[in-house]
Amino acid sequence: MRKPLIAGNWKLHKTIREAVELAGELKRDLAGFTGADLLVCPPFIDLVPVAEELSGSSIALGAQDLFWEDSGAFTGAVSGPMLKEAGCSYVIVGHSERRAYFGDTDDVVNKKLNAAISSALTPILCVGESLEKREQKVTKEFLRKQLGADIRGIGAELISRIVVAYEPIWAIGTGRTASPQMAGETHHFIRELFAEHYDASIAANLRILYGGSVKPDNARVLIAEEDIDGFLIGGASLKADSFVKIARYSIM
Ligand code: PGA
């Protein structure tokens, strides 16, 4: 049985004060919530104060990125051991915004995945096609290539520690969600890819989140799809009310 994971990606939003306030609201509103694992991923600078605010709650903390080296002359970078000590248990890797604006190639994503795993952080590996690829009907070929490159060289015993997020780029922040059927089919295809690369049991246990304009009013129909195991939520995670609603609808 795969327990749903409901994750908020706060992106470049929330000053320390705002982040602590939102974390406090989530802690209060989701106290005693047990049906799904809960996670928030604030900006780096908010991590420590949010960890303090969330202490005593079951909401986990994650970062939005990491660098692949543990330490050294890498100005501006933050490493896995640093995130771990700050209270993180998860880290997003390969988000399409990192790939588009910060030059994260599949090679970089692969290094970051390895770094996350060796720091005992659970990576949330984001994959997804552009509108162009979807319209050209080459989504599957694209995902096969992207995923294959991202997980290259990672053995079966380590791959079971990752979470995948399928985020079609054309659905992120656009208000355009993949239909439940389209998302469900693509999730199923991703699961099959893991069965091909590894084995049926790794594929069956892999949590695959959907991301891209998830809102309280589409969460229920999306989570009803057999291969959708939770959400990576951007815009709707920035307000306690909508994040809490999505979490509650995901276990109904
Ligand atoms: P969105 O972002 O929910 O605002 O579309 C999702 C994401 O990029 O993780």
C-alpha cells in the first residue's frame, strides 16, 4: 500500500516571518491528520525557522534543491548534509524551473539525486514534458529518455528511497491541469519504466506524485487514479486553507 504524500513547493515565496506564520497555521489545522504524509518545501533561508515552528507536528520539511558536493569552494551552494542538519528529510530535485532557469541538465539532476540519497534525504525527482512534446505526441519517448538519464547508475537498493513527481510543464502555474485520465496513464507509464529498469516490486512501491495546477477542486478526481500517489503543489500550497483542503480530499 502506498501512503499518499502531499507536498507543498513554496518556490520563491515567503519571507521568514511569512513562512513561520504559514507553518504555524498548517501545524494547527493539520494536527492529528494521519491519512497521508505531509511535507512543505520552503526557500532555503526559511528552513531552520520553519523546522522550529513545525517541531512536534507530523509535517515534514524539505528543500527545493541541493548541490551535489558536500562542501568546498562553491559560492552560493547548499549541500545535503547542511539540509539534513537544518531539519530536512526531503529535497526536490530536477524541478522544471531549475532545469529551465538554472541550467540543471539530466547529468546535473543525476548527480543531485545521488547526493540527496547519500545524505539520507528522500529526493523528489521531477520529470515532465513540454507542451510541444505533448502536442507532438512524443511524451512517452521524452519521459523514457529523461527518466533514464536522471536515474542512470542508481542501483535497486537506492532507487527505492526516491519519490517521483510527474509535472507536465504546460500544467505548472497555468491553471491547466492534466485530465485525471491523461495524468493517470502517464503515471502508469512511469511505473512501467521503473519495472523495466528495476523490478515489479520497486515499481509497485514507488510513490508517484502529480504536480501542475493542483487545487482543492481537482484533487479528489486526480487522487482517485490508481497510479497517482499524492501531489506536489505550488500555488495552492501558499495558503493554509487550500493546502489543508487538498490534504483532506486526498484521503477521502
Ligand atoms: P503549481 O506548481 O501547483 O503552481 O502549478 C506545481 C509545481 O511546480 O511544483
